[in-house]
Amino acid sequence: MGEIVIPLAHGTDEGEESGWQERALCAQTDPEAFFPEKGGSTREAKKVCRACEVRAECLEYALQHDERFGIWGGLSERERRKLKRAAV
């Protein structure tokens, strides 16, 4: 499988405001945990997210930028899609 390149807090562009990304716990953790293979466990990534002080900012970023892969703000792709559908 190809290498996963993950800048800053697992997916943000360097040119964007990065205050919350620098405080994100995922920036200090193995990024592969946040992008498990299909059917892989999300348990470890979600555990890190639960303890993260910028979880809400991360989730907001993922929703605004339509992030389709990985764990963001403690939610999987499927959970974020469900959240977006419920908000409509």
C-alpha cells in the first residue's frame, strides 16, 4: 500500500491557520492510527481524540473541508457523514 503523507495535525494545509493543529494530540501520535485500513480498528485514535483539547476545532475543520478519510474530532468518516445528514 502507498505511503500516507500527513502534514501537521493529520491533514491540514500549512498555509492555513494552524493554532489548533499545533495543540492537537494527534500531531504527537502515530498518524497511521487515524487512517486505519478498511475494517481496521479506530479505537486507539478515538481514545486520543477524547483526551484532546482541540477536538471540536478538529471536527469543525473536517466537516468544513469535507474530509472523507480518517478519524477527525473523534469521529470516523461514516460518523461524520451521519452527523452532516442529521444537520440538514
